[in-house]
Amino acid sequence: MKTKIIAHRGASGYAPENTMASFLKALEMGADGIELDIHLSADEHLIVCHDEKVDRTTNGEGFIKDLSLKMLKELDAGSWFDEKYINQKIPTLEEVLELLIGKNILLNIEIKSGPIFYNGIEKRIVEVISKYGYINQTIFSSFNHFSLVDIKKINNKLKTAPLYMAGLVNPWKYAKEIGADGIHPMFYGINSDIVKGCLEHNLFINTFTVNAPHHLKSIIDLGVTGVITNYPDIGLDLKIKKSI
Ligand code: G3P
Ligand code: CA
């Protein structure tokens, strides 16, 4: 089985994370999927950004929950990475979905939920994903597994995967218990038994965030269904070599 190469916050090793530039770069490289993070603005727009504050990745400051879409759109989300990205803005989920129209690419939406909580964020995300007809190509993940249970309550057909850091021994049992379709573990906590167990239980296993080439090689060799990486080109290269 071929491992899906999922671009973490877009091709964030080469362009500012969670911007249209990083998503476009991932598409150009031929990534099988993109991962992004979602928060809710003060006026309840779905905002693509990793941190709960804009301070690290823009020239602004403050919590996303306190800023309107208009205020967020005034920020420069690219220069912190490289001056040539000065025109990059924080995208909305809708804008990213516009980019994906007609492309057969996996979308992994990480719902950021806690310690800042966004009331009704799950419902809002599902509405937008449905509007764009992207339900079958989307995986919802979160470190807050209550959010994933909520997603399943909205529509049981939506695909969910809990994110976790530590090494659960029988993660398929837990995944089944919360109705998930797969798991998204940190790559340090997995081995061949975990991969085998997941596949035997019809669960996908996409692991994060695998960046060093030697790590990418050993994790792809384990036969995981997906790797989430800042360097999709390296993952894709290894995948091609493996299939020769
Ligand atoms: O989806 C995997 C990974 O994105 C989770 O961690 O902190 O990069 O959002 P983080
Ligand atoms: Ca993430």
C-alpha cells in the first residue's frame, strides 16, 4: 500500500505555514494531501492558522478570537518567513477549498479546540466542507477528542482521527471506542505492531510530523497509510524509490 504524503500546514518547509503559498507549493510538488489548522475569528469566520494568536506568524498581535476577518486580512502572514512572501494573507477555510476544487487531494483539518474554545466550530466547519462537496476527501483531527465525537454526531460518515503524543499500546481499541476511522499519532510512539493492528482493524494511521529524511524513510517503510511532513517533496521521492 502506498503511503500518502500529507503536507503539514502546506509545504511549510519551503513557504510560510498555513498560507496559500504553502498550499500551492504542496500541490505543485504533487503532495497527496494537505494539513491545516482552524480557529474562529471574532465574527465567526473559519481562520487557517496554527497558533491561537497571530503574533508568531504575522506582523500583528492578539488572539484570533478577538479579531475580525477584516482585521486579520490586513496582516502580513509571509514576511516572518521570507521577505518575498510579504503579500501572503491568513486564509479562510473557504479560500483553501476554492483552491482544491477539482483536485483529488486529501484535506486534513485539525480543529484547534482548547484551551481557547470556539463554540460551535465543528458545526461551522462541516457546513463549509459540505458546501464545497469535500466531505469524502476530508479527515478531521484534533488533540481534543471531544471535538471528534461532536463531528461524528453531526454526520457519522465524516472521517475522524484523534491526534496524540504519547505511545498508546492498543490505539485501535481507543479509536473504535470514540468512533474514529483512523489515528494520527506522533511518529515517535509507533512501531510495526501498531501499524499492523490499525490495518487489521480497518483504521488508517497517518503519523506526524516527520521531517528528517531518515525518519521519513523508516516511517514509510513501516507501511503507515500516511505521513504528515513539512517536506512533501522528500516524502514523495522516497515513495517513488520504494515502488521501483
Ligand atoms: O496534524 C499533525 C500536527 O499538525 C499536529 O501538531 O502542533 O503541528 O498542529 P501541530
Ligand atoms: Ca496541525
